[in-house]
Amino acid sequence: MPVSDAVDPSTYVRVREKSSRDVSYPPAPEPLPVAVYDNHTHLEIEDGEGLPLDEQMRRAAEVNVIGAVQAGGDIASSRWSAWAAASHPRVLAAVAIHPNEAPAYAEQGMLGEAIAVIDELAAQPRVRAIGETGLDFFRTDETGRPAQFESFEAHIALAKKHGIAMQIHDRDAHDPVLETLDRVGAPERTVFHCFSGDADMARIAADRGYWLSFAGNITFKNAQNLRDALAVTPRERILVETDAPFLTPTPLRGRPNAPYLVPVTVRFMAEELRMPLDELCAQVASNTLAVYGAFED
């Protein structure tokens, strides 16, 4: 989509590709004893029946998930994210060019213009993070990596300029992401969205003062690396997210994810940590507010 194309945020929607899976939303879990927040979600993506923003947040509040950070990945979704945050008192926004989108903008000669739009959006008071940005060597081959690095470094500069947090997308690029942050200097509040490393990387990230956000995939059978990472992460550096509509936690895997399903992941994490559920909820909520500030003006 050209940068100059107008998008009406109030009607904008992305539709997730349909398949033979069950696309009905799961039943609500038991409410949490202490309120928490969804640190990263994509509510502009319609999956299955789709849910309007107000309904998403109503369902979340019913299970004591009282806020969400809506993340962008291109110009259109970043504009929608800023609109959603301005429209709903329980939503904050993150805006960015996703690393897999950066090469496409660069090929059109519009990466600089796109980043300039992100700069404008980041000035809005309820845009509290630059994200998701970073490096992805899984979906982008070597020809697209220079654009990813250029975009990542520009986004780091924007987070510093606006004094807001940064949400990192890191897929198959752990060492280059860490090296880039060391070389150019990380923003004061840096979050590894949907943390995908192991215990060693978790220790490195925590030692540098970064936050680690765990999603529903920590419940997957093949995700022992994430459980090991959680175990060594200082409690004050733990966040939780859905990355909805993706990464729905076990035993609901395959169905649409949503902020109201955060309690499934939080309960799993509390069991893994052998930590009282109310204590983990309070800690995660405190951590979220430390990164993004208050949700309600």
C-alpha cells in the first residue's frame, strides 16, 4: 500500500486467511484474581467471526484483563492502532514498520517516507511504544536484510526521540538483534515481544535491563526453551501477551486468540514458576505500567 493512501481507521480491518481449523472464539476462562494487561495484540485482524474493538475489550475486562497494547506493523495497521488507542480508554498503541514489511517499502523507495509517518504517529499521547520492529531472518532472505537493519535502527532512534518504549520482533535473529542494540544503544524501555530465545538469551536480555514478554506459545509442548527462559527471568522483567489472533494457548491452540484469553497463559506461567497466581498477576501488571505508563488518562 502506498504511504500516501488514505485509510479510514474506523472501518479498516485485515482478514486472516481462512482454513479448515475451528475459527470460533473459545469460551472465556475463569477471571484472574488481580487485573493484568495484554502487552501485545493485533485487534485489527479479523479471524473467524471477528470481534469489534469494544467487544474485544469488554470480554477482556470480564476476566480481569483491563487493558491491551495494540501493535502496528505497517502504515495502515499503525494508523489503526493509534486510532484505537485514541478511541478506547483501555487501549494503548505501538506503531512501526514490521521487519518483514521493511524490504517491500525499500523496494518502492518509500522506507524513509514510511518511517516519517511512524514518527508522526508516535507523537500522539496514547502511542506509547515503537513496535513491532526488529529483525526476522526466517521470512526475509539476505537480500532484504539491509532494509531490515536500516528500519530497525531508525525505529530505535524514534523510540529515543519520543521517550517511549520499543517492542522488538526477533525471529531467527537473536545475536544480530542484541548486537544492534549494543551498537546503537537500546531505548530505556525495550521489550522482546513474544520472546523466542532460550535461558541463556533471557539472562543476557535481563542483564541489559530489557523486558521479556511471553505469549501463548509458552504452553506448547515443543516450547521447553521458553519455559526455561521464563524460569531464569527476573520477576520484574516478565510481561504477558496474546499476539492475538495468533499463538492461542494450549488446549485452545488453532482457534482465534484474543485478550480475554490472557488468563490461560498467566495461570500456566504461575504454575511453571511455582508462584501464587495473585502475586504473578500483580507483578506483571506493575511491570506493564512501568513500561507503558497508565492506560487511563
